[in-house]
Amino acid sequence: MNETAVIEIGREALWVILLTAGPIMMSGLLIGLMIAFQALTTIQEITLTFVPKIIVIFFALIFFLPFMMTEVVEFSQVLFDRIVALGSGG
């Protein structure tokens, strides 16, 4: 295995991390921005901001979990295939 293959695996791993964490982070960011905008105009109670974020992130996890699992499983299968090919000398 040369440096190019290692860099390629690292690049693919970072891409999978972005694909799996991105939807959850974006949903948290969007609800956070909406709550921050609303908090500028009304009551600024710190606990009122966490409950909607937790609920939205929970539902985003439920919604995006099949996609996230598919991406991780596909990456793992490719990685395991590379490990087997490396062990067999190919």
C-alpha cells in the first residue's frame, strides 16, 4: 500500500463523515438560527432554546438514519475489501 492509497482512504473517510454528520448538523444549525432570530424579539430564556433543538435533532436522526447507515456500511465494505486484497498480496 502506497501513500496515494492511504490518502485516498483518508479522503473517503472524511467524505463519509461529512455525509453522515452533515444532515444532523445542518438541521441543528437551521433550528438554532430560527430560535436565535426569535429570541431577539421576545423572551430570552436559555432553557427554551435547547428543547426545540433536541427535538429537531432527534427527528432528523430518525429520518436520516437509514441514509447514514447505508453510507457507513458501504464505506466499511470497501475498506474491508481493501484489507483483504492487501492481505492476499493483491
